[in-house]
Amino acid sequence: MEMLSLVHFLFYELTMMMFNHPVVLVLRQGGHSLVVWLTVFLFTLLVTRLRLTPWMAFVYGWLGHVVTDFLTHVSDAIPIFLSFITYSDSWHRFLLGTTILRLRI
């Protein structure tokens, strides 16, 4: 039993080190920003010319992921308007979902 808790602790520490790495933080916040998504969507829309391609399916799935995370993540929410809002702004807390309806699963 002691070995299992040691493995669990090491796995937890490794996961936290990965999520707290500066590169991962930037990619995670950028990947959950609707501004970044909209930029990629418009570029993909121009390239594919309104055809449903695997790239467009990926972009629509990405949007679904961003919206789902916005509605379900409470303690570790990522700002969806990251490029427009600073961390000290009071609207930032509102847009993170701390004062609006949050879904818990």
C-alpha cells in the first residue's frame, strides 16, 4: 500500500511540474482563448473556402472544448478573452465564470 501511495505522489508531482511549466502555461492559456481560436478559424476558413475538411472539423472541435472548459472548470478556469483582458481587471473575474452560472459534473 505504501508503494502505491508513493507512485501516486510521484505521478501527481510530475503532472503539476508539467502544468506549471512556463511554455505549457502560455500554450494552455492561448489555446483556451476565443481570440486565438477566432484567428485560427478565420485563417482556416480562408484556406478551405467554406468546405468541411479535417482542419475545419478540428477547429470546430476546439471551439467545443473551449466552451465546455469555460462552463465546467471552476477552480482552474482560463480566461476566454485572454488577449483583451488583464489579470487585474474586474471584468476578468466575471468572464472567468466566478460570478455567473457554473455547471458541475
